[in-house]
Amino acid sequence: MYLADKVIQLAYDPGIKPNEGGLPGLSVLKQVMGSINLFGLVAIVGALAVSAGVWAWGHHSGGHQAEANGKKGVLVSSGAALLLGAANGIVAFFSTLGTQVR
């Protein structure tokens, strides 16, 4: 009986759901997160430009290490831009997926 009680406690649903109007300052927090996202995207544009320049310089000067580092920088910058641009969709997808767990 003791094990059955533990299993029942694990299956207990606390009934907590996201509440958009629960705390003050949510609109300010959304603005701050949007600004941080925009700042990150602007920084990524700079990183991508520098990485592409290093890649081109390394290729034309015969610097294989610089060329490889430039390629890595371009790939990392592109991946970061993809993740920042898709952040809302990724969070929404996994949040919706999480609500289906029973």
C-alpha cells in the first residue's frame, strides 16, 4: 500500500497553468527580451562579417588556420542567427509539447 500511495502522489496534477496577467511588469519583460534578441542579432551580423573577412583573408593569403577559423565563425554565426530567429517558435513548440505530457 505504501508504494501505491507514492505512485498516486507522482501522478498528482497541481493544476498550474501559465497566466499572462498574473504579475505586473510582464509587458516590460517582453520588451526587454525583445531588445536583447535584437541586440544579439545585430552582434551576430558583426560576427558574421568579421568571420567572412577572416575566411577570405585566410584563403587569399594561404593562412589555412585563419581560413578554418573564418569558416567556423561563419557557421557558428549562422547557427546563432537561426536559433535567435527561431527562439519564439522553439519555445512555443516545446511548451505545447510539454502540455501534452500526461
